[in-house]
Amino acid sequence: MRSHHRYLLYLVGLGLFSLLIWHYEPGLILEKLGTMSWQWVLLAGICILGVGIIGAVNVFLLVARDHKLTLTDFLPLYWASWAVGLIVPGQIGDLASIGYLLRRHSLSLSKILGRAVLDKAISLIVMFGFVIVGLLVFVKGLNVAQNWLLGFVVLFLLGGGTVYLLMKSRWRHVFDVGNPGLGGAFTRILREFVQTVRHAPSRVLLNVGLTVAKVTVTGIAYWAMFNALGETELPVLRVVVLATSAGLIAYLPISINGLGTVEAAGIFLFGQAGIGATTVISAYIGLRILVLGIAWVPTLGWWMQGTRKAGSLT
């Protein structure tokens, strides 16, 4: 991604986020945040910590499937990539950073990215599953859920068909695994993606199960934050579904980790459940602060520890 495009995405996210805060009045939002119950905030923080650990185990299962990399060595690398992913557009930053950090462990970039992309794909599919089930449960008398499911299937088939045609058509030489260009890199990543599914099905299935747990715990963190703000009547399942639906927007590289766009979607979706916009945006801001702290404080601690060790060896 060119640098000016990256900066544009930063500006889009910050602009929309600032517009939302200005529209719903910073004073009211700060007042709302000041009324939060610390016990519920603590529960939300524990959930976010759990989400980080589950996410690390998920990626480790796939990345280290044929490598003597230990979870103890991998956890700081994952945590750092998670922290970086929170401040760059879409889901690009954590993939790029985990690829860079794992190169020192003699893993090829195509292996790292292919397996990490598989984890992202599983997360996306599970999130869509939560949304579809939620629509079936909460949307009565409408065909919205069926339309979502049909649209997802159509997109999946079109994407798969396009890849197949590219591999089999006159463009096949561009996507040869030996090609040093982008086409070859894409094919090597795709090949690793497929081989991981084929040769490590038990790890993939465990990843799926843990991803379901991760999405659920993430939703519980939102539920806890809404309870911290006094919204104690919301069913936890509904919060999980609505938060997951809004969170899907973060996969689109249109702002910094969905900054602004996720909040706007959350205001709309939770508004349908009768939650005021000020409460919604306050909950999202509170969770962003929690996530940033939980991701970056250990990352900075590990970085400072590594710097001291490097300095003592020189």
C-alpha cells in the first residue's frame, strides 16, 4: 500500500471518529465514561486478555504445525503483531508484522502468511456464522438471514471460481509458484493455505472451536462494558451478535482497525436494540482504551527487556 493511501485511510478513520464524538458531544461522552462500574470494566478487561491469549494459541496452532517453535517464544511475537494491528488500517498490520517477526525463526514468509491468512479466514467465516444465526434468532418474519447466507455463498463461489480460472487459464504462468513476482507469492501463500487444511485438519478444527470461543468472549466483553454503563437488561447473546456484526467492518481496510466505521455501525445496530448513541460510543471508546492498553503495555515491556538484554551483550 502506498504511503499516501495509508495516510488517507488514517485520516478517514480519525475524521469519522472525531465527527461521531463531536456530534454526540465530548462532554456527555466523558460524563458517561465517568459513571462506569469498575467491576464490570475489570470483567471486560479479563475478557479482552482472554481473547488475546486465545488468538495467540489459534495462530500458533497453524504457524507452528511443523516447526519446533514453542508457545512461550511465540506469545510475545503475536502480542506485538496484535498491538501493531490496532494502529494500522484493516487486518494488514498484524499479518505483516507477524511475518516479519517470525522470519528470525527460519520460517519462510509464504508459510507464515499462508497459515496466518487461514486463521483470518476462519475468523471471518465464524463471525459470519454468528451474524447469520443471530439474524435467524432475532429477526422474525424476514428473509434477511437467508439473503446474507446466499450472498456469502455466492461471493465464496465467485472468489473460488476466479482463483481457479486464473490458475488454469493463460494467466497460469503468472501464478506459477516459481515466479518471483506478486503472482508467484500469491500462489505460494495459497498453496500453504490449502496444505495446512489438508495436512493438519485436527489443528484447523481446534482453531475453529477456539475461534468460536474467541468471538463469544469478545461479545461478552462488550456486554460487560454495556453493564458498566448501566445497560443491564441486554441479553448477552444479542450483544455478542450485534458486536460481531459491527466488528466485521474492521476487516475492511478503510480506516485504522475500523476506527469510526465500527463505532458508526455499532450506533446503528445497538440503536435498533434501544441503546442510546452516547452509551454505545462510550462503550466502544472504553473498550478501545482497554484493548490498546492490554496489547501495548506488555509489548512495550518485552521490547524494553529485549533492548536491555541487547545492550548488556555489547
